[in-house]
Amino acid sequence: MTDEPVALKILLRERHWKYSTFCAEYDKVAKTLDPGLTGSWPSRAQFQRWLAGGLRGVPYPDACRVLEAMFPGWKAEQLFTRYPEQEVNRRVRPEAGEPDRGHAAATEPAVGADDLVTDRYSDVIAVYASRSEFTAEMPAHTLFDHATSIRACGLSLNLLCQQYADHSLRRLAESGTSMQFLFLDPDGNAIRDRENEENYQQGTLSHLTRINVRSVQDRVRAVLTDEASTRLEIAIYDETIRFNIVVIDEQMAIVQPYLPGLRGIDSPTFVLQRRWENRGLFPVFDAVISSLWTRARKI
């Protein structure tokens, strides 16, 4: 039985739905239930976990509501239960004289402690072992090209300053995107501590950070129209660095910890999607970046 696919995968195969089609159909149904759920479909990585049967339990409650409306007669628990394909096909197309067994087709699993923990932290939609692995899977242009707001704090902010083109940042600002870039102070004590921790010569990280700060100041903000330039805010802070955090559209967060003895690029990356207002991990890191910004020095 463990080799059988989950019912959701079989149902999507029957309909010939790929990821993009699924998201479009998800939005259609979500809009009828609650317009606020539009756009809340899973990321591509999370979608693959759904189809692979990699969940313990079910997705967060709003997603269950939408899925049950998309597939009438199926409870969310059943959609993520493994079945022989012919069993699912019989439910979709009952043979002549055979009643559709509806909700009775599967025994609903008991909710255990693992299920509760998984649901509580299901705003973590992807985990990568290193930043390089993350950028290979989620390049900067796919993250930022259509963003309406970007808030970033960290050390040198290479994801935005080195891996995303200056002209793209200018285009975003001119088209109405608000941006807050918070760099570790290149002349502060915290960056020297980090250089020691990563076994760099003094001034290595400071030099890189100065280049990135000046690039954003001179090559992006300085050439914007007056109105657009107000949308790009730059600040520095001098505190022990623990995370690189990027928040996009107040809905997605990229969190990269700084670990002892490892370069930032060798540290893992977590991708979060806001699910709830005050639960999960998203609000935790949202509060971290907001707090740092209030204490930072604007430049």
C-alpha cells in the first residue's frame, strides 16, 4: 500500500492538470469561497510534496476548504491517503449499478502529535541545504520581478545587490514597488566579529558591503525620479548578525541563518509563506526584520 499514489495525484492525472492548471483552478474555487484565499495555492515545492505523499496529516485549514470544494465527495484527509488507482477511478466513474461510496471510501486517520506540529509550522514551504542550492532552484528574477514590496536585512544583501540587476531594481521602484534594504554597518563592530567568525581577513566583508551599499545608492536610487527614489530606503545597523531575511509582498519570507564557522553561502535557507496572522514561523521573522529596521540608521 505504501507504493500507491495519494488520491490527489491520481485525480490530477485524470484531469491532465499540471501545476499551472491546478493553481488556476484553485484560484477559481478559492474566489467563490473567500476572495481573500485567492493566490493562496501552494508553492511548486509544496505542491510536489503534496503529490509525493510527503505530508503528515493535511495542509492548513484554508487549503483543505479549497481542495474539498475542488473535488466534491472527497475529504481532505482522503485526498492525501494512498489508494490503488482503480479504487480512485471507481469513485470518479462508478461502474454501472455500483453506488459512489462518497466519504465512506476511506477511514479518516487519527490526528496525532506529529500532525499537529506539521500543521502549525506548515508555513515553511521549502528548505535548502545551502544558499547556492536555493538560488539554483529559486533565482532572483523569479522572486522579485513582480514584487510590490521587498524588505531585506542581513549582511551585504547579495541576493538583491549581486544576483539581481540594477536596472531591474530601478524598474521596480519606478513602477511602484516599495523597498527597504538594511545592511550590516561596514564600519561597525558586528561586521568585524563576523569576519573573525568566518576566518576572513579584516575588511573583507566590510569592503563587499560598502560596494553593495554604494551600488544601491549611486546606481539605483540616485538615478530614480524623485517620487520613485522615496520608495527605496537604505539603512545600516550594528548588531550581532543572526539571520539574512527577505520579505516579499508581506507573503513570502526567505530566511538564511548565520552559523558559527560557516560562510553565509554554506548555510541553509528556509522559505516561508504566510498562512496565518499570528501563528507559524512567518510572524517571528517578520518581527525580527521590523525590529531591526526601527533601530537602524537611515542613509
